[in-house]
Amino acid sequence: MNKVRLGDICRITMGQSPDSSTYNDDGIGVPFYQGNADFGKLHPTAVHWCTEPKKTAEKGDILISVRAPIGALNIANEHCCIGRGLASITVNEDVAERDYIWYLLKSKDSYLQSKGTGSTFKAINKNVLFELPVDLPSKNEQKSISDLLSKSFELATRYNIQLIKLDELIKSRFVEMFGDPVHNRMNWNTKPLAEMCKVIVDCPHSTPNYTSSNTGYMCIRTSIVKKNRIMWDKIEYISKDEYYQRIQRKKPEKGDIIYTREGAILGIAAIIDRDCSVALGQRSMLLSPDRSLCTPEFLSVAMNFETFLNQALNGISGSASPHINVGDVKLFQMIQPPINKQQEYSTFVTRIEQQKATVQQSIDKLETLKKSLMQEYFG
């Protein structure tokens, strides 16, 4: 197997922003991609065009973000202008497969990020890309490797689509049974959330001191709170003393709901679905439903409606850091369908969540396989 540098087998073009007078939003000229913000799932989406580009990429080139976030990838689907946030990589197809180089770059994401320099925005220069080491097997081997990795990534995509569809099913069943929880076109009785919950408390206003050791005492960052579920495999730990300090207002229990109330991850509700010693991190609140009035599954799904978030944010200033006040949530008028209908819905949600758990297990196993393959092929 040959050991080469990326620059030996690819042409690397660093982007350069054109004069502002030469680009427009009217589709005149060639598409102009400034950086990672223009990236899609595989191909970038044009929102600006340029009549006098300084640096360009061609259809089929790999586009890589060279400014924070470093390492994001897309494929150019047409001749385009690239700004200073991007570089284009044109693979010499006489010696290398483009898809092989694509997966190689994916495997080097952390390495490339570690090479970033700059006090405000981390960035890498052309030399970092040029000198990137590449193990280069024969083209047939490259194709076999990239085909295998492509299949694993495609399978992961299909699994994730299944999760999305199951989430959509949970929401559509809610609408079918109860309608929108804010618009309330079914004219259910309503109560302030404070009356439908035993308690609603804010998180401690301090940053947890996380530890790498499994102390048995967990703490939930808002980054692991997804709609109707907590990513327990990403949980972090705190000391026993800090745990007891952080649960003084309320010990989170199975069936309680965590709701993110500030920052980039805002307005997401999830159920604590197990008995464990867990505390809240920052930027969240805890709701303990009164089971005689509402079920956790009903309340969590209702709070994840966009209309609920919009209502909670209504009138709040500070768009740079929007937040939701605990007091506003307590006053929120929540629909109150009969508890037997809510319990029927909860049974449905539990069944779907079991299906989701099975799919998630498949995703986790596939992710482990992908990491193993990437390590084997690219080191």
C-alpha cells in the first residue's frame, strides 16, 4: 500500500471571497458558496451568486469547510464560486477514487479540527490539507472500501428515516385524538400547567462540575435532550455531593419531564423514563405531572409542538439568547382531555417508543461497525 499526501493525489484550491459588488441574490452568474452554512445533506444550496469569481470549484469536487466548523463536507453539483470558508478538492481519478477520499476526509474530522488555529474562529490552511497522510491501496481496493462504507452510511440513513417517521406517527396520533394543544379546536377544558403538575422547578443556576468517572450520579446536559427522549448513552456524571446540591428543589424521578428553556437547544421536552440518580444541568426546568390529571407522554408531546414553543416565547426579548421563563410555563393554559383518553394515547406512545428503541439499537450497532471500519481502513 502506498503512503502519500493528499496534495500528491488531489488539486487543492483554497476559497477566496469575491468583491461584494460582484455577488447578488438574483441568480446572476455562478452559485457562490461562502462556507459551511451553505451546505446541504450532500450538495450545497445557493442563496448567492457571483459574476466575477476569484476561486472556483467544478462539478464533482469535494468541498470542505476550512473555518469553524472545520471538516464539514459536501459535493459541488455544478461549477461554482467558493469563498474563504471553503476549499475544493479535485481528485486525480487516475490514481484515486473520489468516494475513497471522501470517506478518508470523514475519518480525519477530529484530526483536522485539532489543526485549527486562530483566536476567534479556528481555521486550517492549505498546507494542513496538502500534508494530510493517505494510505493509498489499489483503485479496486479503494472502490471496495468506499462501496462497503457507502452501504453502511446508506443503511444508517434508512434507520434514521424510520425514527423520523415513528416520531411523526406519535405527533399525528396526538393531533387525531386531541388536536393542536394551543389552538384547541376540539374545545377541551384547560388548566394552567402549574395545576396539572405537582411541581415545576427551575434548574440550579450553576455549571456542573462533570467528571469522567462513573460515580452513579448523572447530570443532564440540554444537548442530550431530544424530543420525547433523553440520549442516556451520552450522559455525564457528577460527584455525590454535587448531585445532592443540585436536587434540593426537586429530585428528578421516573415520569418527570425535562424542558430546555434557553440557548441554541430551546423548547424541547423529554421524559425521564427510568429510575436513576440524575440531576439537571443548566438551561432547563423540571415538570412533575399530576398523573390524575395528565400523563407524562401526553404532556411531553404537547410541549414539543411548535405552537407551544411559540406561545412560550411570545413577548420575550433578546433574540441573541432567547429563553423561556418558568413562571410563563406555569401559567400556560394546557388542554385537559379526559385522563382515560390520555392513558390510551400513552399506551400507543409506549408501543411506538419500543419500536424506536429497537431501531436505535440497530443504529448504535451500525455506528460501532462504521467506526471500526474507518479505523481499519484509515487509521
